[in-house]
Amino acid sequence: MAKMIADSWVTAQSDNLPRAIRFYAKLGLKPSKRIRGHYVEFKAPGGTVLSFYQMGKQRVKRSSGGWQIMLRVKDIKAVEAGLKRGGVRCTPIASPGDARLSWFLDPDGNRLVLIQFGR
């Protein structure tokens, strides 16, 4: 049987790509690919690719689903403090089970979750 999936990544719509690029720079990510004014990709540690597209006046209706971008970190308190210094507001750290997590929204309302396994 032939492989059905050759590549994959996470993508989301953005209303303003320059604003999204500035926001993701606060997470230490730099654009790895751009299509002028319409698309940008970031390669995150671990091999995940995050991408954002802008449709101009056209809009793709956002779903009310529960998709999230999960960002595994080694020291959630340090990462959260750095984000706070950069103007990113995170939720208080919660500790369900053996994980600690906090989440925040990017300027387009996409949810990102910091997660630290173990204590």
C-alpha cells in the first residue's frame, strides 16, 4: 500500500501576518518560509512546522473545535515569565496529573499551550 501522507504541519488563518510574525518572534521562532503577504512558516524545535495564511478580504469561517498548538517546555515558570516580559498574558499554571500547563492566545485567537511533564 502506498503512503497516503507525505508531510504534515499545523496551520491557522491570520488576519495580519506581520503581527503574527512579531508575536511568534516572542516565542523565539523565526520565519523559515514566506510567500509574500499570504503565507509564513516557522520551524519549531522538535520538527513541528507552524504556518499561518492570510486570505485578504476572503475569510475561511473559523470552527469552534478544540484544536490547540502544544509547546513542550522544560521550565514552564521561566518560559511564562519570559512571555509576560514580552507582553504575552498566560493563564495561571494548572497541574493536572503529572503535567503542568498554561495557555495563551495569539493575536488571531489561536490557542497555544505550554506543557511541562513531570515536576
